[in-house]
Amino acid sequence: MIAIRKYRERLGMTQAALAEKCGVVKTAVSMWETGDRKPDIIMLKKLSGILGCTTDELLAPIGEETAYPGKEETA
């Protein structure tokens, strides 16, 4: 599952705001977050930049986002 929602909420961003930054409709963000659809590789890269995380973190199962060597979660 893609952890877009976690990183979006961490920034206090709404789905509409993220959609605007990505150049998509709010429904697309909602579908990414529910797993009904997945962003393509180009959008995944864009999302990681907007959300301040890596593509690996977005693709990691929830709870395993920091399971990468040398990566520490910041609160």
C-alpha cells in the first residue's frame, strides 16, 4: 500500500491541495490513498518531492517506511 495519506497528513495538507500541486483532480489522490489506483513512476517521483519523502517510503507497507538502513524517522 502506498503511504501517501500519512505523508500528506503529516504536512497538514488536504487531498485537494495535494491534487493541485500534482496537477491532478482530487479524486486521483483519493484513489491513490485507498489503493484503487496507483500513481505512475513519474507522478511517484513528483509526490516524493512534494511530500518530502523518498519513493521507497511511499511504496513501503505502512509501518515499514523507515525500515531502510541509515534512515531515521523525524517527528
